[in-house]
Amino acid sequence: MPNRFYRRRWNETRGDEFDDRGRSLWYFEVGDDGWPVRQIEVYDAGHVLRYGPGSGEDRYGGLGQASLYDSDEDWSGFEITGAEFERIWYSDSA
């Protein structure tokens, strides 16, 4: 099965030293097991973080460490096209 793509708004702030970035919009590309392959975090204050193969954890975060499909949540309502994900992944400003 090909990878799937999701976009989800988090209406909470980070709760850490980077809390002033505000709330965020998260994009995920996941494999058939639901584990993130690539991830984008777009914060209201304009910061954009991108994590993917070969990118390790940094002081701001890292690629998700859990399968989206292991949660009790239904992600089907958050699915987007691969083209939409790619547009954000390669955008300079997201």
C-alpha cells in the first residue's frame, strides 16, 4: 500500500521554551504501518520544522516516534493528497 498523508491542527501550544511559537499545523507522510516517514510542523508565529529520513532529533523536536494507527483516534478525516504534502514540504515559507 502506498504511503498516506495527513494534516492536523493542534490547538495547544508546545508548553516548553518554544511556547511563544503558538499553535501549529502538522503534516505527516506515513507508511502502511502508520509510522511517520516525513513530518512538517508549521507554527502560527511562522516557524516551520521538517523531519524526514536521515534527519535526527534536534533541539526543537524530531520525527514522530509512534504509529498514528496505534492511537484510538480515527485519522481518516485528516487525510490529504500527496501533492498537498509535497507542496508544503518543498515550500520556502509553508
